[in-house]
Amino acid sequence: MKRPFADFLKERRAILFDGAMGTMLYASGIYINRCFEEANLSNPSLVQSIHQKYIRAGAEVIQTNTFGANRVKLKKFSLDDKLRAINADAVKIAQEVVGLSEYVAGSIGPLGIKIEPYGPTSFAETEDFFTEQAEVLLGSGVDLISLETFTSLQEIECAIKAVRKLSPDIPIIAHMTIRESGETLLGNSPEEVAGFLDQQPVNAIGLNCSVGPQSILDTLEKMRPLTNKPLAARPNAGAPRNVEGRNIYLCSEDYFAKYAKRFVLAGIKIVGGCCGTEPPLLQAMRNAVVATGIDALPSDPPEDGKRTPVIEILIPPRDTVKDVAPLPLEKKSNLGRKLARKEFIATVEISPPKGWDPAKVLQQCAKLKESGVDAVNIPDGPRAMARMGALPLAILVQERVQLETFLHYTCRDRNLIGMQSDLLGAHAAGLRNMLLLTGDPPKLGSYPDATAVYDVDAIGLTQMVSRLNRGRDLGDSRFGDPTSFVIGVAANPTAMNLDYELKRLYYKVDAGAEVAVTQPIYDVQQFYDFYRKIEEFRIPIIAGIWPLISFRNAEFLAHEVPGVVVPEPVLERMRKVGSGEEAVKEGVGIACAMISEIRDLIAGVEVSAPFGKIDVALQVVKHALSR
């Protein structure tokens, strides 16, 4: 009868895990545009042969071909209805090749979507996705669970909770993945990773994927003094090099063997490989481990059986680290002060210039200031058009005109690192008011083939800025004095799917939004309906007001600008006047009438200057401030 893996783990010798499954499937002709896990159904003999090769190479633990077999990832291949079959068959395939001395680990990877705090998927939903997969793996009889390649501590915690909810006893190995610096992709240090995972109900913790043996060893050596749990090292076979369209991993067998020996000598309990680690490399690892002649792991714990609790000095447990209280809204900026005091706000939106010269925009802003406008809204690449950067322009406006800005900031063009860098720099430069947006996709603009980033959407960006306002960075680590941004978000009262729009607004408010700016409003009744439905989570609303200047302008907004709805009665009014001064007068009249109808419900207005016509915008502002 096979010993439980938990007992095997307690033996004082190293345990050898298997190597790469995806690399082997790819080499066998299953390419990256296909779902690797689907091979459990369509080609089980291939998957089984890969397991057999690793066992012959010396692997004592093989992992099921289920790394991406969760509902979220399977849905991308229209295979979500086969989740149970894919996971159950994977376990069956693995069980058929192991003997009494080998174990089957149920492999669970991350979902591949943005979760709290950087996306709309809640922790509860995340845990449910993991529960669904883990239930099949556990029910099919795996010996342990291997959580692999996680970048987020929050997400791996959800996975751990899901498994533990189903089984309090199944052994769990929790692996994070790191960059060459030793930090996670979200910026958590090795000490923070060790401190967090040490407190989780898992049997071993470690690192896998992304980097080669050297970075894995360097990082685990930093983690080792901070935990009593066994450590796992499962590196890639170095960084891949693209050769004629294929990723080739360049680590030699000798190099991998050398590091396997170093892992064991450093007291690492579990060794194995990840991407690029094919059976010959695993065989070399096994031979090197055996050649050390070490049955017991080195550096026994002190006589009291416990390591020095260094973690208590380096980072307090997460539940005792208190956030810095965000600065009150009224102290963040003039705009924040007026919002807090419920004073009516008037802002005007001016697009950045297409070239490098800001002179005209600065002149326009000076005129806005003289007219009593509270702030100028500066769009960030509106409609995915390349213009002067909104952030440097905002700095110029505040420095040269001394007019506060309400900077639009989008996720489209920047990754997580770039966004955090921008935001910290913006705060250092004195910018305080941010309107956080997902951003129009490049296909809408003049460069439709440009690459969009979208590491997060507006919800995740709101979470990010809210954390910065509490002195925490992307990895949830304290970085010093907090920022003090006024957090603005967008809302669309005329959205085609209003329930979805309301759900997203709720998430934004929950993430820390303090004011919402609407898309342009031309229909009073639609605004009333929207306003009633956000009663439970309402924040101050600044109404978007875009005065029309011609019938063609109205048609363009109605048919070609995403998120804008111009109802037929308004189009008919503009159709009658066509263009020219009468059309401008009619457009201003429509805008002013709209403000009069909803003024008691809103905190202010954001008035667009159509085609840069400041005088038109100021006519509307004058009406808005006349009461």
C-alpha cells in the first residue's frame, strides 16, 4: 500500500518532481494556438507517454496535464463544458503509469484574468473557479495538489482556500513565479512571499517557471530563513531563445545537474523543472541529487525545533499591517474641496494638440481661469488618436497657468509598471485630480494596428490608485508617504447594456472612486433612470455636457462615437438649423436646458469645447454657474 504523500514529504531527503508538460506537447505537434489540456481527451496516449518518460527519468511526482483546465481558460477554446472530463481523464491517465513509489499531483494554475484589486473578478468568484477544478481533481483521487506559476498572492490564497474547503488534509505545494530580480511580477519581495505563504495552510512552498536555476536558488536562499515549511525549486531550463519560430531552452544537462546539487545542499526539499525541462535534463538532476550522497537535508533547525522568526522583524503579518488613512477629499485639491463641500463645479474639456507646441492650449486655459472655471479636463489620447501626452500637458497647464487639471488617464497604452511609475511621477509634479479610464481601443483611431496593453481595465486602475492613496504599491507593499489623488471614474447613463454598466460602476465605487463623470447627456429621462438605479452606491456625479454646433456634428456623435447617444428629437432640432451661427445657438440652448433639468442632482458639469471652440463652452459654463 502506498504511503500518504504527507508522510513521504516528512522524510529527510529530496523529492524529485517531473518537468515540462507543455514543452513536450508542443514538441509533439500540439501548437500553442490549441488547448494543451484538451489532449487528455483527444490524445491520451501522448500525454501518458510523456508521464512515462519522466518516471523513467527518475521523477517521483508527476503532475496532471491540467495546468489551464479551469473554466476561465477552457472557455477561450469553447471547452468549458468539458471541464470535468478533461480534469478527470488527466488524473486517470497519470494514475495508470505510477507505481507504489510515485505520486500524482493535481496541477492547478492561475485563471489568466484580472482579479481584485486589479480587475472586476471578485475573490469569491475566483475561489469558486478554483473550487470547481479542485473538486474534480480531488474526487478523481490525486495524491496532492500542486499550485503552479502564480503571480498574485491574493489569487494563490483563493486557490488554497478552495482546496482546503474541499479537503483539510490533502497535501498542497504552493508555487509562485518570479522575475530575475527575485520579485513577483506584481512586485512582492522574496521576504513578503515567504512571510505570506508561511501563514497559509500548505505543506510546502516554492518557486517555479519564468526564470532559470540561478534566480530560483538566489531567491529561495532569501526565503529559507523565514519559514519552517519545506521549499520547492522548479526552474525553467533558462530563458528561451527563438530559433526559426520555436522557443529553444539553452540550459545544458551539466548546468542543470550542477544547480540540482546546489538546491539540495541549500536545504531545498523538492526539486524539479518547468518550461523547457525535458526528460534528459530531469535525468541529469536525479543523477546529481543521488551523487551528493545526502539523505538528510542540511542545516537542522535549532534544538527548540523552530527557526528564528525573522519574518516578524522584516514584515509583520498581513492582517496587522494597517493602511495609511487616505487624505480626506477636501484636502486633496481645490476640486476635492468643492466636492466635499457640495459646491457646484464647472470644468471644461480641451484636447491636447496634435503637435508639440502647447501655446494655443495654454492660452485657452488662461481664458478658462479668468472665466471662473474650476479645472480643465485633459483627455488621454481621445478616440485612440496620437496627440501630445496628456500628463506632461497637465503639468504645463498647472505650472504656467495655475489652473487645476482633471487628467484623464487610460490603461490602453501602459503596463502595470508604467502606470504606477506615471502615477507616482504625476503626484510628484503636483497633479491631484485623475479621471481613470480603460481607453478606446486602437482600432478606433488613426493607427488601428497599434498594440493595446490593457494589463488592467478602469476597475483595476481604480484599485491601483486607491492603494497608492493608502501608501501601498502594486505588490501591496508599503512605499512611504501615500499619494492624495482625487479618484474620478467614467459612467455612461445611456449604455446599451445598462445593467452591465451599473455593475462596473459599482465595482469602481467599491474600489475607491470618489466622483463619476458621465458621457455626454442629451436625454433627461435616461439620466433620471440611471440616477435612481445608483441610489445605494451613489457618489458625486459630474455631468458630461457637449454642446452641438451643427447637424453633422450631432450625426457624428450619434453614429460614430462609442458611448454617446443622441436621441432623435435632438437630432431633429439640429437638422432644422443645419450649420452656422443658428446651429451653434441651438446646440448651446440644448446643453443649457439639459443642465437646468438635472442641476439639482449633479455635483457639476464637464463641458466639452467642440473643435476647440472655447467661447461656445464658456457660454454653457456661464449658464451652469448663473444660479
